[in-house]
Amino acid sequence: MAGNSAFFQGYVRTFIPTGNEAIMKEDMLEVLIYLFENYIVDGVSFEPGQDELAKELVGAGFAGEEIDKAFIWLEDLLDICEQDVIAPSQAQASSSLRFYTPQEAQRLNIEGQSLLIRLVNVGVLDQFSRETVIDRVMALDSADVNIDHIKWVVLMVLSNQPGFADIAEWAEVVVSEELAPVI
């Protein structure tokens, strides 16, 4: 799925091989995307081989600190998703409004907020998964979050939801730039 998608291929990498060296990849999000593309989408668990995976990530040019942050980010995501399975959130009306804190509004910006509204309106995200996306976007270790980052977080959150395999390709298209903006 991920390998053929223009959405996944559109993310610009900073990894540039130069002989035996490589420029260090810069942030936790790149580690998350690498893990998502290579392990999470395929349903492969990286928990048992976390040390081996960390070595692979270092070999691919990621900094150890960013790898640790990414593992913590993913563990927190898994904890949040497990909480919803244990105690499912009460359904809210699709017409309910979400008011953002000033920090959330700044981090998500109007474009990100519009994306989340669209995804709730078309049924890709429910209220709980929207809140999970917001939480995980706020947890990104990056001062400059753009719409592509938010789309990646949406796909990572959705990939941890029951039934993701059934809607994976559809969800990928819906979060791609081809979706018309909310008016």
C-alpha cells in the first residue's frame, strides 16, 4: 500500500548518502514515518526487536535521541488507542464543535483544522480518533508542523484503529491532497 502511493512518496527526505557517511536525519517525525512505511503499515510489531530496530535506524542516519523520542511517541499512541478499546468513548454527534486551545490552534493552523473537520465529516475519523490526532500532533517534537505532518499523524493514528486494513487505501486517498477543501 504505502510504497505505491503518491501521498507517501511526496514526503521530502533529508537523508542524502555521501560515500560511507550520511547526513543525519533531523527529527522524530522522520523516524516515525520510516517506521510507519517499513513496519507499522505491514502490521509488523517492532516492540520485541526494539534494540535491533534502533540499530537499523542509527544505520539509516537517524540520531539516537530522535529514535528514543519516536519510540516514546509510538508507545504513547498505543496506550491511548488501548484506552479506547478498554473503555470506548461515548459517541458524539457529528455536528459537535471542537474548540481548540490557543496552542492547538497555532500548531494545527487553519489548514490542519479544516483537514480534521473534513475527516470527521466523511467518517474517516470519529471524535476519539480526532482527539488522538490532536494529542499526537501536539506531542510532535517540532516547532513547525505543516499539513503533511498532520496527514502522517492521521494515518499513524488510523493504523492503530480496529479495521484499518479494510479502509487503508481509502483513508490514504482521503487524507491526500486530492481531497477538496471544506467550504
